[in-house]
Amino acid sequence: MTSANESIMEAKKLMDQGIALVWEAGNPQEGLAVIEQAIQQQPEFFSDHFVAMNTKGCALLSLERYEEALTIFDQALKIQKNPYDAHTAQKNKALTLLQLEKYEESVEWYEKALEWNEKVIKDISQNWCNRGYALYCSKNYDEAIKSNDKALEYTPKNGLIFYSKACCYSLQNKVELALDNLKKAISLDSEIKKSAKTDSDFDNIRSDERFQAIVGTEFNVEAVQQFFNEALKNYDDQQFVFVGDLGTSVESSIVLPDNVREAYAFYGENFAQPGSFGCVCIYHVSVAGLPTYALEAMAIAGAGKFENWIEIYTEIGEEITCGKLQNKVITWGNQVTVRSDFMGN
């Protein structure tokens, strides 16, 4: 038993010498001879030894013994035990096929090798992103930005990374950099726009007209009127209660026609200003009597344009009961009451 172990140890030392000759000394011919000697001494032990097999293949490749190298790399692929080994054998086989002028097969194997490359690149990028997020949570924004920049070296078209940078810059009140990175983020991933509308990291620049233009919160009363009028036109004399927060929080006990909810959601998503808009409620609406100016006023109120909101109702001579930022109540006749609960300023 001892002699068998000694034989294996001697063969391993010999293999290490052969591998060093190939990779460190740059002597594939002598290294190959030593590797083959080690395998001959312990063929069973080295039958599933990936490094030994791959190094032998590389030595053969360097010596332009391409057909032999191809056979060895095929064996290496059969005994690989992890994705990195598989990738190594795949790219070596691809290179060997290229030398043999088997171009289509070479392309096929390079594509397999590149799949691993892309995965590793994404993993590295994600690690930098996660590091950046930890720094962001620690309020170390400068280092978080640096970490995100490293992530962008690997995945330069990842909109979420630019978004993370925009958040950090906004929290540092670096407005120009925040807007620039947010614009880049949205250009790469339009879905990011929805997150930006409600993300508190942008509260300090939310009133900036440039921010509103980037995320699409610019106010368009005609579009709001069109959606509400279309939704309400077929509900003459029907009474219902309408409650929501950006069109998402509707109590289960309340009956609200689907198309009205859709219109409200459209309004909330496209025009409401998070942080200044709480909810708008219509109680017992006789829809046939709901005037256009009411919809206009609701939309303007929801968009946080308080001066315009008050101005409309002042002009039509309706009663205004107003606590500065909350419980603004408007009533006309006995027909419609609109209550808007506001947050922010």
C-alpha cells in the first residue's frame, strides 16, 4: 500500500514538472514528454485529471500537432468538473479547429466558450453593483458611484447602473450629474422612468422642470380630460365612489368601472407628482353633471399645481374650504364633492 502511494506521489511530482515546463518555462516539447511519462506511470490516476489533460493538449497545439490536440481536448471536455474547466477546453478546442481550417466548427465552439465569458462578465458587473448598493445604503455615495463605474466597464449598456448613479448624485444634490445619468438610464431602459417618478432619492430635484421632462411628468390637461371624459361618458346618473393613490389603491368594497380605473391610472402614472399628491375622491357623482372644469381641476391638483387648482375654482365662484396643504374641499351645488388630500408642498 505504501509503495502504491509512493508511486502516485512520484507521478504527481513528475506531472507538476511537466506542467511547469509547458506554462512557466515555455518548453512544450520537453514538458509534453514529462507529462506523458507521468501518465504512463499512473494512467488511472490521471485519467480524470483535467489540468494534466488540458496542458497536454496545449503542448500538442503549440507543437502544431493539431489532430492529436483535438483528441485530447475532447477527452478534457468529458472529464471537466466545473464551468471554468469546460470553458477552457471549449476555447482550446475552438482554436485547434481554427488551425485545422474547420471554420464552421470553430465558430460553434467559440460561441459555446463565449456563453461562459458573458456569464462571468455579468457576474463581475453584478458584484460591483451589489458592492455599490451596500455603499449607497451606508450613505457612502462617492464610493458607490465608483463601484457603479466599475460595473459599467463590464456592462456599459445597463440602464439600472446609470440609475443607481443618478440616485447617488441626486442625494448629493449634484443636480446636473443626477439628470445626466437619469437620462442615460431611461434611454437604455424606458421602464426606469416609472421608478424615477416615485423614488424618494429624487425628491430634492422633483420640482426641476428638467427632471419632469425626463421622466414625463409634464402636465397635459387636455390628455387628462380626454381620458376621463371617455371613461365617464356612458355612466349617466350612476353613482359610485372613486378612491385611489396613483390609481393603485382601490378599496375592495368600492365599485368602480374598469375603464374609469384605467383612466385614473393613466392620469396618475403620467401626470401626478409623487410626494405632493395623496388621493382624489369623488363621492356620489351624478356623472351627467360632472363638468369638464372639475376634471381639469382634479388633474391640476393631482399634478401639484396648487395655484392653478385654486384659481380655477375661484374663477367659477365655487366655495373653497382650504387647509394649506391638506383637506382641500371643493363643493358645487349638492351634486359633486371632490376632496384632495395632499402631502408635501
